[in-house]
Amino acid sequence: MEEEVAKMLGELKFTDEEMQDLEGAEMILEKEVPGSEKWLVGKLVSPGIVDGPMLIRVFIAVWREQPLVDATKLGPNMFLFKFGRMEGRDFVFDRVPWTFNGELLALKAFDGKLSPTEYDFCPLPIWIRVYDLPLTGMDVEIGKAIARKFGECLTADFRRGEGRFGEYMRIRAVIDSSKPLRRCVIVGKLNDGSPRVCMAKYERLPRFCYWCGTIGHELDLCLVAPNNVREDQLQFGDWMRVKFKPKSASLGAPKPGLVHFNSMNSGAGKFKKAVEVVEDNTITVGNVSARGKM
């Protein structure tokens, strides 16, 4: 729909009268809406149209303790979530990505100066594990440099834990979810002179395509995949997901070992901190497809 509107606007020729700006519009748009600092705008990144009322009912239940006091449909797959407390809004926002039946529910801070189609939902903060690094590379500077290969670096996790020092480095970065997922980082060379390939896995990774590597659709709906793709031709796969047991969320003070870099500012939304829990955040509604009709 958005692409169709953009194409139509590019082809239409408007008169000078039609192109005159609304008098006083900027002053009106600068007005703050009371309580809007506790709101989030969400978009379900899906090739189909979600059952909007069902998604709203589900997340009102899931986020009831924050509390989510109201939710409204803004358009196909777009929603406005209103929280009763700033702490509740931050609790949800700091724990992205959230998924609904496997598909990404992208979230942004509310900005009343934007129309729903102007929000940029591509930046996605996500925890990434990078494996088989040299032990001397397990430090802050290397972690920061590695995170920059994926996007904007937010946090490096150096707390002691199973596999956390030696097997992999855990970093949080803001990736561009519209681009193929990065699968590895090259860190120096092996003894034989070949590149040291350090593979990456993603925590709570939403549905993505095993052919093109982008989030938001699967192989059967990929527009660039050839017909009758064999499994051995796929360059992406389920091996890019971290498998873990869900943990209960904690709002306590962060444990030492999390190194925070500069915060991300994407439009009006800031991803202010990393969250140390790795709960699943995956919402599945029985056998009901998230691709149903509105």
C-alpha cells in the first residue's frame, strides 16, 4: 500500500494552489500531546495483513503489568500502544525484538509530528553472539569494533556465564532489518594465513528468509528466490538462531559486566540501554495465523 501511494504521488502533478502549505501547520504540529511520552507505535513486519483486534487483545494481556492501558489500530499492521507508566513503556521498549506468531513487531517512540507511514521501523536493536574469537579479542574495544560491523553498537556483555567467555562474545547492536542478516565477522587470520571467520547467531530472531536473509518473510514468499530451491543452495538458515531456555524478566539493578556504548537516537525513539534478560518475547496465538484478514 505504501509503495503504491508513493508511486502515485511521484506521477501526479499538483497545482500551485494545491502545493500551498497549511497556514500555522508547524505551530500546531509542535504541540505536545499530554502523556504521549508513554506511547509506542508498532508495526508488524509481515507480507500479510494481521488480525489487528486479536493482536491488540494479546498484547494488552501480555503487557498488562506495565500496564498497557489502551491500543489502537493506525492502519494495516500498524498500532498505537499507550502505557500507564513511563517505566512500563521503557520495560517493553528496552526488550525488543518482540514477535507475534514469529513475525517482528517493530516498535518506535511516539512522534506526533509524523504520519504513520513516515515512521522508520528498519533500525532493530538485537543481541548477537559472535563465536570462535581469539581469547585476547574478548575485550571492550574488540567488542565495540565487532558491533559496528553489524550496525550501531549499544552494549557488550562481559559477565561470566556458560560459554560467555571463550565460546562467544555477546553484543547488542542496532541492525538494519531491511538488509540481509550478517552471518560472520572476519577477525584477523589463522595460522595458515586464511581469514578467521567468526560466525554470528542472533537471540530472539524473528521470521526471516533463508534465501535472501531479510526479516519479514520466508522462502515461500521471497520475491527474489528462484523456483524449486534446494536446501543446499540456501545461504541462510535456522542455524543463525540462538537456542536458549527462556528466563523470567528482572527489573533489578544491572549486574556488572555490561559495557554500554552511546545510545541510539532514531527519530524520536531512543534505545537507551541493554537488558540483561533473554526471555523469549515470542507471542504465539494457538493455531491462529498472524496473516489473517482484518
